[in-house]
Amino acid sequence: LKHDFVTALDRVCRGFSIVNDQRMLEPIPVSARPVAAQLVRLADQAGASRVIRVLPQDIVSTATIARTLVAARGSYQNVSVHTLEEAEALLAEE
């Protein structure tokens, strides 16, 4: 996954947006949080301007994801939505 992410980052221009659909994401184990934080840093370094996260409805998963993201401190805009349609609407506004 990390290799594919880094490869994709090599093909984008600064100012890009990422849509990250996390609705089916399993709870993140503590051991995986450093990897998630590293992905945040890589996106930040590549020039991401915004990450739109499609979050699950359950509060436990959403809280775990939020804690991981706050700890990673990306400088891009974080936007949370609950459907892909909402994410697509945000992309259309660019």
C-alpha cells in the first residue's frame, strides 16, 4: 500500500486533492498508527492541498481516525464527509 501511495504521489502536481474512502476501514491498531502518520507526512511533502475523507458513521472508528490525523499534523485542509457523492461535489467546486 505504501509503495503504491508513494508511486501515485510521484505523478501528481502540487495542490492536488486526495479522496480517502475510509468507510470500510477496520479499526487502526496502535502498531499501524506510525505508518498512517507517515502517509500523512508524505502527502503533505508532495503538496496536497486537501484530503477529503469519507468517514464511517460509527463514532469509534471516526474518533480513532481523527486521533491519528491530529498526531500526524498535515498542513493541508482536512475535510470529512459521509458519502462519495459529497466528496465528488467538493472536487467539482475546484
